[in-house]
Amino acid sequence: SRSEEQRTTTTMSKTISTTIESDPLRQSPSDTVEDGQYIILEFSDGRQLFAHCIRDKKKCQTKLKINKKHYPTQPFIGLKYGTVLELNREKDKFVPLPLGEDLIPEVDESLLELLGLGGSKTTDGKNSDGATTAEAIIINDLKSSSAVTLNRDNRNLVDNNTSQGITHERLEKLKEDGKCGAAIIKELVENSSTFADKTEFSKQKYIKRKQKKYQLRCRVIRCTGATVCEAMFLKDQRRIMSLRQDSLAQILSYANVHAGSQVLIFDTCLGLVCGALAQRMGGYGKILSLYTGQQPHAFFDMLGRFNLSYGEMSSILWVHSGEVFGSNVKCGEINVEEEDVEKAERDCFEWPCPLQSHTAKYLGKMKTDEKREEFLYKRSARFARKLARHTTMETRTWLHNQSDSLIIVSKYDPLPTLRKLLPFLASSCPFVVFGEHMEPLAECLHALKSENLAINLRLSDTWMREYQMLAGRSHPNMTMSQSGGFILTGMKLDPIQGINEIDEKVLQEMRSMVMRGRRHKKKRPSSNINDEDDGNRKHVRKT
């Protein structure tokens, strides 16, 4: 019997493993960049650019433009996420560096000699006294602080563009000849007349600034909700209503977004929040996304950057704003007798779809098999989308059955928008309203409190500050964002039986009960020492 049980358990584990492997929703994302995916390139100067990696240059929609020059994105395919690349001017493309390299390269040995630290570097990147290169510069500066303050400072430095001996034409010629960044930086340091008079801090900052300019490096980053939000915030924060990645994380957390839930969202931030929802839910559940206009084409560009799978993309159901904000629209009122024409047309399809006579004739006129294969691939994909697409009546039914969460990230007035969308949210379910300014959300908070529509209301603002963490030079960054927006959260009350029990009368009763309990509290038995202390305390109080 034990052997039979072991056989059954092994067969069950095999079947479970095979189902997990066959289920596309349970497959983990790849660790390498694949063909057709979007990536984010993080540069040493703080820039973050999107790159569409496609082998065929004709199908690439967005070209990678860096410093007024276009570069191919084909070399990024097959690289692992987190790989650091450097621009090779001789080959005119980005070359991957070995593991362990950083965005800001280490100072060259010849430059270390100019700094007075050459020849003391060991194999592990540290100096003979055990400190790294940057720490050794600071230690050397601190040891000779008196000499530095007397002989080396910036009082005699004048910014008149005469301290550099190399001309602009010479620099352009060095770039055209394919000189590496380290060689260009070395010549700049050698031909600078004021470099020797700088302090050790100024020398390191000068070299670091030149490395960012002439020794261009970037890191490959996976497109997720946080990274896409950060890249868009650095590019143009007005287009996404100054939505930072920490505010996006709070929106998803307060809205209780999880796999299998139904979320109603009104997003006017280019579909950024909608893509983060789809990626977090993993294809399980439904996302009812409202859009204005004729078609939701404005969202597709942003959703494509998330590299969503078929299951994650199919979980997004588009709902026109007229289905909610119409004058005669009320939640729960659906015409059940209305015939679903789209569903009837979908049921007529067969899979695989047979070829019609005119389609067969068109295929016969094609000259090569590659063109026939490409045509049949597009045709099968078109019919597959028609078979898997939800109809308007089905989406309307899910909308009127009420959702588990409500998220509003819109440029419109939040109060009338929330009043229209709140009936489509189930009772005791959370809602989140994000706004760039505080005053409209404060008005919305006051209206919800006065009308007893929700409880657990909270209007919050996240203040974030970035710090520079360097040895001896840790301080906040000089330039940073002022605000990442404001978030209003709450829980919907039932419109019929829901009562906000925590009013002023209840609060007064609770306070009186607490005070009454404190007055009638029994005294604990105390020792003689404690009694003496109590007597002293009473005496002090009387005096």
C-alpha cells in the first residue's frame, strides 16, 4: 500500500509540474532580454531612456537616440538584466562589460599617478592601507588639510575657458579616431593648467564629471511598474501628474490589488497605473479601464513598455466613459432582454477557421512560401483575437455587478468623478483617489464625511528626499522633486444599511467610559518603600 501511495504522489507531482509548465500565467519572466521587448537604459548622469529591442530594424518603432546620434538596439537582445555596457567609439555600438563593473568606471592608473595615489593599488581595488581609491583620496586630503587650506583652494580659479589647452576640434578628432574615454580624460587632465592647484575633492569631481561625458556607460533594467514610473517621472512628470514610484506603490497597496480581484480604474496618466495593475495581478482577475474618446489608442504605447504577456493583456477590459458618466446610467439597471450580437457572431466561428474560396485564390497567386506563411500567421492571429475578445454586453454586465476596488488617477474634478463611480464599487471595499493638488481632494474628503458615504478616510502626502552617500560627503541632493502628489483613501459604506457609527456622541461615550474606568481603578498593594515615595509625592503636590 505504501508503494502504491508513493506512485500516486509521484504521478500527482508530475502532473502538477506539467500543468505549471504548460500554464502561461505561471511561467516566470525571462532573466534575459528577448526579441520585441522594451528595456530601460540607466546612464551614469541620471538619464533613463526606453529602448525597443527588435532584430529587424524595419519593425522597430522607437529608435535609440543618445547625444544626437542613433544606435541599434539589436546588441541588447540576449543580455541579462543588470548588465553594464560601454560605448565603443571605434565600433560605434555598446559593448557589454564583464560582471562587477559599475556605471562610473574606476580611475585609470595613469590618472591615479596624477592624483598622487599611483602604485599603491592592490588587486582587490584597495590601496596599501586597506582603503578604496575614493576613500584614499579623502584620507589623503584630510591628512594634509592644513596644507590644502593654505596652498590649494579655488580662490584664484577663474572660469574663462582658458585653462584647457585642448581645443574643441582636437576633441572631435580624438572621438573620430576611436579613442577610448580613458585616453581622452587623461589628455584633458594633462592639458589642464588649473588641475594641479585643485583640492583632492575637486580633482575627483573633475574626473568623475569627465567620465560621465566621455566614458559613456549604461545599465539594462527590466520594465516594471516602479522602473517605468521612475523613467517617465524623470522624462516629463507633468504627463503623469507628478506620480512617483512610491506613490504608485501606495495606490496599489491601499486599493488591495491582488490576483483574482476585479478593479475599476479611471486612468489619464497614459495608462501607467493600468499597466502596473495588470503586471501585479499576473493575468488573474479583471481590470475595467475607463477611457474617453473613440478608441483607447493612447494607452497602447505605454502598455507595450510593460512587456505584458497575453494573459495579462487580456485581463484589461476597456469600458467607454459613456457607460458610467451617461445621464441615464444607473448601477444595476441592465437590459437583459437585449440580444448580444457580438456574442452570436463569435459563436459562429470555428477553430481552426476554414479557408474561404477567395482566400485560397489569393494564396495561390503568392509566389513564395514565406509570404503565404506570413499571411496565414496574421490571419490566424486576427481570428484568435476575435474568439478571445469579450463583448460589450459582457463587459457591461461585469461593470454593473460592482468591483472589488476603485482607483481614480485623473486630471478631472475628483468629487463628481467619485460620485459617479462609487455606486459601481461594492460595499466595504476600498477606493483610492490620486491628485496632483491637495485642494480638490480636501473638498472631496469633506463631502464624503458630510454625506456619510465612506469611513476610514485619509488624505496623505509622501515626502521623499534623496541623499548622496559618499565617504565624508553625505548630504541631500541639491535638486529633487517637491511633491509626488496626494492620495485620498477610504472604505465605502453600504448605501442602505451602512452607518458611520463613530460620530461625536459615540466618541463622547467612549471617552467617558475610559475616564470612569480610570477613576474606579483599584490600587495595587505597595511595599513600605513605595508608600514612603507616595507620601513624598503627595507632600510635594500639596506644597
